[in-house]
Amino acid sequence: MHQSLYEDENLRYVNLRTFLNDLCRHLLQSGWGAAKRVNVTVDVPDIITTADHAVPISLLVTEAVTNALKHAFTGRDSGTIHVSMVNNREGAELVVRDNGIGMDTAPRPIGTKQSGIGYSLIEGFARQLRGKVKTTSDQGTILTVSFAYIPERPTPAH
Ligand SMILES: Nc1ncnc2c1ncn2[C@@H]1O[C@H](COP(=O)(O)OP(=O)(O)OP(=O)(O)O)[C@@H](O)[C@H]1O
Ligand SMILES: [Mg+2]
């Protein structure tokens, strides 16, 4: 994120479209699901905002996409992960969806709690955004985080 911040009138901004695209490329190269053909698509508009929104959003996306890479395609050789975001006056919504095995059928490590650290982090970042998390299963897992409109800076001319 540090590399992606740019300074403008002493405020630091990040473009969520380019930043989340870069982040997902890196996550795909992280090694999780390396033996599979996993496609990650990012459908995020130019949302130019400050680090206090970009940081929890990017950490949340990191946990959700890592979960999909780690868990969604067990027993499969390919899959798709889709990250999307909208931000308008009615509110903001971030969605991470995969077409994997779904949350309910994922194997749970024996003797451990159902939920790992990832999900409590996701809930924590959502709380930081004063948002709500919802997970549903529909031919995979859909994680939706809804929160208030993120203050945006218009795209600079240069
Ligand atoms: N996209 C997904 N598809 C299928 N199962 C999932 C998905 N995301 C999470 N899960 C299931 O939910 C469990 C909890 O996820 P969580 O991120 O909290 O823990 P973890 O990924 O197992 O470990 P950690 O995140 O602490 O490294 C996972 O172990 C997995 O079984
Ligand atoms: Mg996890």
C-alpha cells in the first residue's frame, strides 16, 4: 500500500481499483492453490480514498481471497474468485465470491473450532469500517460487507 499511496495537498490517497488489482495478483502468486487453475477477477471502480478506509478494506480482501484460495477449491483443479465493490450515496458494498465447494461442505480440521483467525479478522476489519459482514453459499461462497459511503476524491487530471 505504501507504494500505491500518492500525496496530494498533504493528504495521502490510494486508488482502490489499482490497489486491489495489484493485491489480488500478489495473493494469487502467494502459493495457495498454486497447483490449480484459479482465476481472480477484480471489478472495482476508481475509488480514490484515504488510507483509513483503504487499509481495513485491503486487509479484509486479503483474508477473504486467501480463504478462497486455501479452502474453496479442495478436490477441484480450477476455480474463479471474484472481487467487486460499489460505492455510492446509498452506501458501499464489497463482495468476495468464489465458485468453490461452499462454506458448509468445507472440511474442518478435527478438534479445532470452526472459525480460524481469518474470520475474526474479517469481522474486526468490518467493524473498523462500521460495516456488516454476511456470508452465504450459492455455488460457492459469497462474502458481503456493507458499510457507509466512502468519502472519495475525484480522479486527478494528471
Ligand atoms: N471461501 C471459502 N470456501 C470454503 N470454505 C471456507 C471459505 N472461507 C472459509 N472457509 C472455511 O471457514 C473456516 C474458517 O476460516 P478462517 O479464515 O477463519 O480460518 P482458516 O482460514 O482455516 O485459518 P486462518 O485464516 O486463521 O489462517 C476455514 O477453515 C474453512 O473451513
Ligand atoms: Mg483464513
